[in-house]
Amino acid sequence: MIKVEEQLRQLYRSINDQGRRRIRARQPEIDRRLRSPRPDGRRGLTLLGRLPAHVSRNIEFTLQQLAAVAPEQYYYLSPDLHITVMDLLAARDDLRLSAKQLARYRAAVGKIVATTPPIHWRLQGMIVSPGAVLVTGDYGPELAELRRRLRSELPALHLPVAERYPTVSGHVTVARFTHPISAPDRFLAAIKENATTNYGHFTMHALDLVVHDWYNRQVESCVRLPFVGDGR
């Protein structure tokens, strides 16, 4: 059985290889919704983790470097940066949750999180996918177990889980492509320069259950769920 660390390395390598090929061919995936003047109408129910200030600052420094090379792209603001633990209900245009449904999710997810130890993280390295720039993360075994429990226990309570895909990743999306990349070689060189950049170690003591848009710019509902033993 492949260990999580090796699985993550293989996953990130594959994503980066695909992304570099698409950018070299001048065929990045363009997010046209970000170019629209209308707000993103998609909504999803997501369990996510926030980044500590020192990690966000480190990421910002790199984004300034990328923006100097490709200012036409979309770069996340610090308050919008996050790690997706799980898209419980992937964002879509027609998602509607009643107050009763949301309360059931909050209670069930909160109970699972409350019996999970804090998650230890190391964010190190930057890669490019066909449509975005990602900071890659390694995490402790607590996250894999939390995801396993959510996928098995929520449906047993008749609470659907509708992920876009069952992720094992622990990354932060930090930029998205909204236009063709004006200087692809220089852009890829900047990504490669940060391939081993250490953005920081930290421990996550709580998660947020949110109803938000695809980019985490519009948060309509948010509740903080602490891990076991957290007195904060």
C-alpha cells in the first residue's frame, strides 16, 4: 500500500507535469467566470482550514513575484486563501440548503471534527495545474482519517456527500488563469524557482464549515468547529 506522503508526491508531480505541458503549448485552462462582471452564483458546502498569518504572508511574497511576470492573472487575496478539507457539496449554480438541512450538517460534521485530533501541516513547494497555481502541502494522518469518516458517516445519516472528486490533496489554490499567459517561459521559471520554497509549518486547531462561492470570496454562512482537546 502506498504511503500518503508518496501518494501526494506522485499526485503533485502529475498535476505539475500536465500544467507545464499546457502552458508551454499556450493552452492553459481559462476561468472565464472570473472575467465576468457578475458575481459567481455557484454555492457549495465546504469544510476548510484557514492559514496562519505567517504562511499567508509567505505566499503573498511569491504571488507578488508571479504578478510581476503575469499581471493579467487572478491572484487570491490573503483572506480568501484556504485548504479544502472536503467539498461536502461541490459548488454549483442550483445549490439550495434550508436552515434545517444546514443545521443537520453542522451538528453531524461538528461531532466528527470534535473527536479528531488537530492536523499538522507543512506547506512547501509550488506547482502549476492546467488552470491554476497551487502551493503543495503535506499533512498528518489525522486528515485522511477525518475524510474517511466524513465519507462514510454522513451518508449513513442521510446527509449526502457530493464531492467533485474524492481528493487526497492538501494544497492551497493561490492563482487562477483568466487570460492567456503573456510570458509563459518566464512564468514557468518563476514557478520552478519556488518548487521547494518553505511556506511554513503549523497546526490546525479548528475547521470552518462554510457555504461559499467557488473562489471563497463570498461566504454566506460560517461556523467554527474545533478539534478534540482544543481549548481555544
